[in-house]
Amino acid sequence: MLKKKLLFLVLIGALFVSGCSQHQKLMKSTDNEVKYEAAVDYFEDGDYYRALQLFEQLIGVFRGTSKAEKLYYYYSYCYYYQEEYLLASYYFKRYAKSFPNGPNAEESFFMSAYCQYMLSPRYSLDQTNTHEAIKELQLFINFYPESERVETCNQLIDELRAKLEKKDFEIARQYLKTEHYKAAITAFNNLLRDYPDTDNKEDILFFILKSYHKYAENSIEKMKGERYEATVEAFNDFIYSYPESDYAREASVMQNDALEALEKL
């Protein structure tokens, strides 16, 4: 049994060395047609690393020829399948611009945007790539409004916007938690403006009320009146929208406190 395992490992090693040797010969070859066919074979076999190395040598050679369109298409996917999404996005977009009437123009335009989507990080990190992905997906919809990929684009945009909303929501809550009440009020109101269909509206309206109440409590005497009035207005906005809310009891306590404070001023 041990001998069989050793023989198997030797055969695998020999095949690997042979494959490497063959690839090095192709890299040094001056027969570009053979290189191209080999690169396509590597690609179709899922060996994107070796395919990419050969395609890199051939892009300049075949520019302006009938093979250029397919070469750029494969080249872009080599980066995509190796999860090099930034480069993949760049080359997919370059394909779409270079071959706007090519058979893969729509697909490449979409894939360029999709790679930006793949670059979008978790919500707690910088969201520059998320904004870029939304912009690119919307551009695709504008260019191909009848495409069957539009539905997918809209789903991806919704997912990305939900991520942005979550980040903004957590930032607003952090302002409230760290007692930056004015900033919290602004941030929560911006959420309602930027995400009018948010599922977090109940929470946001309650936190606006809480922020106003805390803001009034911690204000200098001459500013308390207008801020307690704002608290009462925030309560009315909240209770009108969510009269049966689990927050209703706590909200009523803040309203009563604000009304009592106003009577004493």
C-alpha cells in the first residue's frame, strides 16, 4: 500500500513538472497562434493563472485583429475567477467600451458593475466601493433598460443601499450613545430623508424623540424651552405613526417630562 501511494505521488509530481515545463516553453514561444490556443485551453480547464500569463503577452499582439474581442473577454474573466475584482472590473469596462457592438458587450458592462459590488465591504468599513457599485449598476440599467439583468441590478442596489442605511443608522445611534444629541438628531433625520421606505422608521422616530429630550435636559436654561417644545413635536410625530409601539410607554414618559418642564419655565 505504501509503495502504491509513493508511486502515485511520484506520478503526480512528474505531471506537475511536465505541466510547468510545457507552460514555460509556451511563455518563451514566438508562435502567437499556438500561445492563443493554449491560453484558451488553460482558461477552459479552469487554470486561470496560466491562461492570464499567456493572455498578457498576447493583448498587444492581437490588438485590432479578429481575436482581440475574445481575448479581452477571456482576460477579464481570468481576473474575475481569481477574485481580482478591481482589475476585472477595469477590463470588463474596457471591453465594453472597445467593443460596444461585440457579442459580450452587455455582459461585460454588467460584470464590470458586478465586480464593484463584490468589492463592497461589510457595513462598518469605508463605503466608497459601495457607492461606486450603486453608480455602476444604475449606469447599466440606464444603458440596457430592457435587459433581463435589470432585475438583478435592482436587487443588488437594494442590498447595497441597505448596507449604507445600516452604517448610517449605527453612526446615528453612536452619536446618541456618546451624548452628541444635536448630531444624533441631524443624523436620524437624514436617515428618514435618504431612506424614506426604511424598515427602521419606528426606531428612528423614537430615537429622534429621545435625542431631543436628552438635548433639552442638558441645555442651558434659556434654550430649554424651544428644545422641550421640539421634544413634544417629536413625540407627536412618533405616536401618530406608531400608537401601538412597544416604545409608547417610554415615549409618553418623555413627553410628560417635557410638558412639566415647559410649565415651569
